Amino acid sequence: MSAPGFRCFPTLQQRRRGDRDFLAAFATGRRAIELDRYGIAAHVLSVRDGCTAERCAALAMFEDTGTLKANLKVRAFDTYVTRVCLRLEQARAWRLTRSHRPPP
């Protein structure tokens, strides 16, 4: 449970006034979210905030939004999940065909 008044992301007011301590603490996490290797952050913004690559107020919290916008546009997380599901289904089918072979 977080402390009263604690927010994971800086408010726009904090960013405008330059709350250096808060922004310094947030910098590492912000950078990790900006990198968004698998599109998870973009997926959360899409589902939670209704963000698109063209329109997303939440992107104001970030400095480098290029990767997030690209992941929103191509729906990267959905692509990864679909790919993994297909591989799991193929593995399952392969195991089923091997288990039904007649003994040698």
C-alpha cells in the first residue's frame, strides 16, 4: 500500500514546476516505460486510457514517446501474445500427434 498522496507518475503540475526530487526518482521508471520493448505500456495506455498513436494525453508524462507511439500504432503487445499463443497451440498439437503414434 502506498503512502497517502503518493503517485507513481508525476502530475502535470509537478512537471511544470519542476519538482526535481520527484522527477529524479521517476526518471529511471519513466525511461523503462518509454523503451516499452514488448508493448506492454502501450497496451495499458490503450486499454486504460483509450490512447491511440495519434491521441494520448498520458504521453505528456514522458520525454521520448517514439517507441510508445509506434507500439500503440502496431499493437505490439497483441502481436506478441498472438504469436506465443500460436506457438503454444502448435506445441500442443505436436505433443498430441506424438502421443497417439502406435508403439514400434
